[in-house]
Amino acid sequence: MSLATLGLSSEIIKALKDKGYVSATPIQKALIPVVLNGHDVMAGAQTGTGKTAGFALPILHNLAQNRVKGKHNLGAIVIVPTRELARQVHESFEAYAKYLPLKSVLLYGGANMTAQANRLKAGVDIIVTTSGRLLEHIGKKNINLEAVRYLVLDEADTILDMGFVHEVMQVINLLPKKRQNILISATLSGSVKRLATDILHKPKLVEVDSMGTSASSVALLVHPVVKERKNELLSFIIGFKNYKQVLVFVRKKQEADEVATELNLSGLKTLVIHGDKSSGVRTRALSAFKEGKIRVLVATDIAARGLDIPNLDLVMNYDIPHVIGDFIHRIGRTGRAGRLGLAITFVSPTEEVALKDVERLLGKAIRREEIEGYTPAVEKVQRGARKTVDTKKKTDGAFGRKKVKEGGGKKRKTTKRDGFKSFDSKPKKEKFKTDTSKRSSSKKRGR
């Protein structure tokens, strides 16, 4: 279906053509008419499906149609969970409103409060914001909420996961009662539905490419590996397969830093983003990754929520996320806009139970592939932690020596007639090389 047939203004269609957008995605076909007609909406949709345009285009159309000439009155507030997502959604609003007399302002914590306040005082029609910074500006009376007609909660499941629901409810209690509410979530879980019950009035349900269906465009693969050798396997795979752009997810901030350090030491140019990084650092790292200036971006789940990275073909899960639902958000960074993607997950023996939870969530088992030298069973042999296979007594050729029983990695001295000085029955660890420079010795980790 063409976007031009959905009832949007000629100015919006012109802006869409400038971006090369002609056909509507499934979520846009379902969502735009419902929002145009003034209904509250609960929509299940992943990022990468065109859902931002699904709510932004009808909001822009209606605001422009009802605007008082020469005035800017705040008509729409879009609340998102993270700075990165706020920037992306704001960029979309600006692009779609290219030929409209509407102004949008971006608000999030960590940026200059005074500069934001000055932009608000200059006039604004749409605010894209995180909940905490919005409340700060409201408290300082920098924002007039009297004319707000639209409230959007984007990635509502993440807002709940991150504990921002109380801030959101504070904002809602200050808004005009007569307004249109739009709730977008990757998952329509029980907690999201309860939030919808508190906020929405007779909502229409739109569910396209939500959690249950979004993984269909992503091939999933599990590599069993002992925890201590994950870094080594990570650099081996990236180098051996010569992947040019890889997004690596790690649960903990400290571990993300360690992984990035190890990858850089192996010759893979890497940057890291997580909650302890400043907004500027995160923005520059993401830009460098998108522009191909670095090969690997390591990110925690919170920092990477809602990231839009065009043409990303590979996501690597260094571990299983704390919140099982985050697995869907992770793999949703690839396989976007009709493209096929690949998501590789490392699973140590202690993560097998969590993997089963992921598979139950997906409704299917994930294909497993062992890489020689890295599987937990092989690692035990290399450490001398497993008994040797042959425990029977055997003679050793012409010299009549007896084989070692259950060697366990101990050295065995031979007699003079053996003609050898010594023999070490412990197998040496196999070394793997990437297509990059020689790795430095791994540092011990305080885990």
C-alpha cells in the first residue's frame, strides 16, 4: 500500500518522498488510520518495523491541520525510555515535518538544562523526551501542558522494566483529561496491559511484528562455550568470518568495558556504550559505528534499547540478558526493514537454564553449533579435569612400557631405554588466530 493513500497531507508525502519512503509497512497501514481517527491505541510493534512513522505521521498531520497560524502551542508529548531512542524519534519527527510549520524539541537528562529551556520558550509543538527530564522542566515551569492533545509512550515495556512508570504517571496526572493516548510496546505482557488499562480509554489493539513474530527475520544460533573463553571465541569468530560490523550485547557495564578492551587488544577496533558513559560519548560511539569507523560496538541492554542501525547483519549475545524479554530487543537490532539478520548467542554451562527460558519465550529451540576447541567438554580435557579415555593397562610397543592410568595431566618420566627425556600427557591448548594482529595475554578478571 502506498503512503499517499493513507490520508496524509501533501507536505508530509513530499517529505517522505525526500527520504525515499513510498510504500507503507504493515504497522503503518494498521496504525496511521486509527490515530488519524482519534482513537486511543495499544500497539505491539518492534523497532525497525516503521512504528515511529506509524504514530508520528498522523500526529503531525492533525497538529498541522488544526494549528493557529503564527503560534506554537505544545500539542504532543512523546515519552521514551532512553536518550538514544529520544534522539532517533526526534530526528524522525523533524524529517517528516520538513515542509510543515511545526517545531519539535528534544529533551533528555545529561544535556544542558538552560539551552533546552530556551528552545522551549521559543515555541514548541512537539516534545520528544525522557520522563525524568520532562518532570524537571515542568517543575521549573518551562512547559505549558494546557494544549496537549497527544501522549505517546514509546517502548512502554522498557519504561516499565527501567522503573520509570512512576515518573510517567506523575506526568499523566498533570495532562489535560481530554487527549489521545498511544502506547507502543515490543511486548504486550501483563504489566503492559495493566498500564494500558490505567492510561487508555477504549483503545484499539494493533499488533504487527510484536515479540512473537519479529524474530522470524533473524536466524538464531547458539555456541556453547566456557565462560572464561568467551572473549577468545568472540574475537575468533569476528576475525575468522571477517565480519565488518558487529553489535555485541553484554549484561554488565564492567564486563562490557572488559570485553571492549580485549577486542581492541586483539586488533578489532571497538567502542563501548553503557549507562556510565556520558551522552556525548555514547552519541559519538554510535555515530562512529554507523559510519564504519569502528568494527565492533559493545553495549549493555539499557544503552542499546531502541538503537536503529541500518543494514546491521549481525548481533552477538555475549551472554543471556537478566530480563529474558530483552533477548527479543537485542536480536531486533538486526533483520530490520525486510532484511535477514543473524544473532549468535554464547551460552556457558551456568546459562543453560536461562537459554531454556529464552526458547520458551520464542516458542522454539535454537540451533546449537559447537566450535572445536571451545566447548565446555573440550575445555575440561584441556585443563586436565577429565580422565583419559583409555584406562586399561597396555604395553607400549617394543619397549614394553605400561600406559599411564588416568593421567590427569601429570608428567611421566621414562627410563633410559625409552630414548626420550620426558613426556607430558597434558594436551596443550590449541591456539586460534584471527585475521588481525597477535593477541596480548588475557588479564585476569575479577568476576
